[in-house]
Amino acid sequence: MGVTTFIVNGEEKSSISPTLIMGAAAAAAGDEVIVFFTPGGAKHMIKGELEKIAEGKGLPNLIDLYEGMLGLGAEFMVCELAIENKGFKAEDFREEVEIGGATSYLNKVKDAKTTFTF
């Protein structure tokens, strides 16, 4: 058990699917999971975006993975730079998402044993 962190930088579905699949597995294994979305990946946490890509052929439902991770205590954080850089508003994001800067994220993951980037 430890901290496992994921950085999502891409806006393609290929960035969010493995993040949620591996994140759910890490959370189920007892790790503390923290997922950080850079401005490039922030759109995945906009309300309704996961629903648009929730299912892929042969893949688990992304909403189920996301909600399962939340239930296991995973944290989701969007970089505050996405607000200005991408023109998003804090209220655009899913309710459970924290808005924070790189320093806040780095403080949360300073003891991380593994970091994945997608």
C-alpha cells in the first residue's frame, strides 16, 4: 500500500481509459490514488464528458470505474491553469474534482511510489 498517482495530459480517449482502469485497480489494491489533470487533459473532468465516452468495445464502463475509484477514496484534481488556459470555469467540472495548482498536487504525492502519465 502507498500512494499511486496518475497525470492525464492528453485530451484523447486513449488518455482517460487507461488512467481509470489502472487507477481503479490501484485503489482496489489498497493504494491511495491521486489523479491530476493538466490543462491538456482537463476536459475529461468536465460534467458529461465521461458519459460521452463511457463505453468502448471490450473496455469497462468509465463511469463505473470513476465512481468505484471515488468510493475507494481516490482524489481527482484539475490544474488551476486549465481555468484560464482552456476557458473553463470551476463549475464546469464534476462535483468531486478539486481545482489546484502544481504545488498542491506535488505536496499530495511527495510519497508516491508510482506515477503513471497518459
